[in-house]
Amino acid sequence: MKQSTITFTIDFCKTKAAYTAKPTKQIKLHLQKIRSKYPLLIDTPMLLLIKVEDETEILVKEFGEIVFKTLKDKKKMEKIAEEIYNIAA
């Protein structure tokens, strides 16, 4: 896998209920590319709820924000975010 050219930060969301990955520059993700790679739980034109690996639920928003609903391991978050950005940016 090529190294991601998207730089991003991972931190708590506003409510501190989950972690989010946010690109440092404004981007738009190609959700169609994500649809073909991951199992979908929710599919809308602006966001997807996908399932990754070990039942991890991740919300992917078209403008680049990724919300890790059930994951707490930051190293895994970085790996998954990089993979999503490589696929869809």
C-alpha cells in the first residue's frame, strides 16, 4: 500500500463519546470507492457507516471526517484512517 499523502489528526469528537480522524486540509472523499471495499451498515449520499475488521463500526463523511464509534486503539485508528484516505481521497 502506498503511503498516504493526506495528513490528519486523531482526537476525541466534540462530545468525547468517540474518536475522530480529520484531515488537516479540506478534502472530499469518493464514497463510491469505500462502498466497494467495506461492508455497509448505512449508506447515504453524504456519509457511510461501515464495518471494518473485528466488528469495528466507522462513520465516514464525504468531507473527510472519520468517526470511530467503537474503536479505542489509536494505532488501529491511524492504520484504518490511512487506508480509507488512500482508497477514497
